[in-house]
Amino acid sequence: MDADLYVPGDGWLHRADPRVKFLMSLTLLVLCLVWRDPLVILAALAAEHAMLAADHVPAERIAWVWKALAAIIALIVVLWPVFDPSGEHELWRWGWLRITRENLVMAAVMGLRIPALGFACFLTLFTTSQPRLIRGLTALGLPYRAGLTLATSLRYIPVFFRIFQSVVDAQRARGLDLSGKSPLARARAYLPVIVAVLIRAYRMSQGVGWAMASRGLGMHGVARTSRVGLRMRGADWGLLAATVALTAALAALTAWARV
């Protein structure tokens, strides 16, 4: 298990300042939530794929996102007409189930919106390492302690998962049966594993706390420094200006269309 979604590379998105990528992702998230035209959301989805492809993100990682979201997309598309029978142009009816052109369009919109929202986030997550991701958040005003907590949590998620796996293997080697016939039986079987993992996690967190205290964490009057430095380059300012201009143009187009 790896909590880091970062794909190493040297593409234009990899080199971009994380603060600019945050704005790009936020803009795409808002636009995909506001717009209800399937063609517009499809265009946003195509733009996200084009940006990832131009940055040379492997196709396997893009396919992994689609595979992870496939069940949710299918569920939304199938169930939306069931729970939303609205619409004037009826296409088919069977008892209380009513299929209309309007709810089919909304099912398509919601089905496209899920991957569009997901890839808006993965634009940043795939192209930003954890140190730069946390540094970008702290540069935008996230408190130092909160950034340190987030960085430590991301760092130790795979560590705790490996601890869990090792404890499970050790308990099975000692004859523990974890294949209960019912969910309650399986939960009881995992109780010794959970207790052992919690004990090891407590000891590890105590050691990490001592290490941080010995390095002066929490001392008053001490200015914290950062190993990762951020500096806006000319390309970053250009990307920022293009994002703001495109957002303003789309907002103006939306206001004009509603008049």
C-alpha cells in the first residue's frame, strides 16, 4: 500500500508551482460542479486528459483512475433515472419507473461529472511530490503544525499497513483463524491483531514525538525553516494568468447564457 500518488517525472505540470496547480484543480472542480451541460463536462474531461498526456503521465495511471471510478459511475448512471423520474419528454414507463429524456441527460451529466472531478484532483496529486504538496499548502496559509501533521500522516499510512500485514502473518503462523463464518466472528478474530497493531503504533508515535521534541518542535520564538523552497517562475505566472483568464471567460459566458 502506498499513500503517495505522485508519478515521478519532469513534465510541465511537474515543474509548475503547486500553488498554481491548486488553483487549476479548484477551478476545474468548481466549473464541473456548476455546469450541467454534458458537452461542457466532456470538454473539461478531455482537457484534463490532454494535460496529463502532455505531462507524460503514464497511461496505466490514467486507466487506474477509470478502473477505480468505474463502479461508482455505473451505479450513478443506472440509479439516477430510478430516483429522479422528472422530465416532460417521456421515453418509457413501467409502473413507477419513468425514463425521460431529461433524466437520461442528467444521468449522463452525473456520470461524466465524477471522473471530471476526480481527474481535476489527480492533476495535482499525480504531478506533485508530498514535500512540495505540503509546502504549497503551508505557503497558502496552512499552519505549520497542521502541515507537519498531514505530512507525517501520509508518511506513516503505508508503514502502519505493513505493520498490520506483519502482525496478521505472525498471528496466522501461531494458528489464529481469521476466516469467521459471520462478520461478527471475523471481527472477534481480528481483535488480537488490532490490539497488537495499536500497541506498536503507540510505541512508534511515542518515538516520533520524542524525535520531534529533541529537534525543537513547539519551542517558542523559533522561526521554522523549510527544506523545500517555492519560487514562482515566469511559466508559473503565465499559467496562473491563463487559468484566471479562462475562468473569467467561462464565468462571463455562463452569466450571458442565463440572461
